[in-house]
Amino acid sequence: MMRRFTDAEGAAWDAVLGRESWGTLFAIFVPVQSGPAVRQTPLSAQTVERGAGDFDDLDDDELRSLFDRSMPKPL
């Protein structure tokens, strides 16, 4: 599931659940307009199913909190 939200500076982002090859789950933040780098925040869920449920349950303030802790995603 993709979620769209606006950060504290007014920029629009799409947030999705992602998984690294070794299984770690992340919230991935992609800018709607070009410019800022893609960002990511690790999640604590141990399974994709649990991570998806937790991600879907986040309200906009919780999503912004994850974004505030995010770091640029290494390429």
C-alpha cells in the first residue's frame, strides 16, 4: 500500500513498505516531485504481514514521525 503525506515543510511524499534482501523492513519515502533523495526508516516488525498491518495502521502524525527519523537511502 502506498500512502501520500505532506512533511512539515509542505513537500509531498509517497510512503511505501519495503524489504531488504536480508529481511529487514523499512518505510521508504519517495518525493512526489523531483529533488530530495529517497529516504528510509527501519521498522521493528519481524514479518512482512505484521509490517504491512502496522504500516497501514499509522496515522499521518505517526507517518511524519517515521519520516522525521528517516535517512537518505543508499543507492
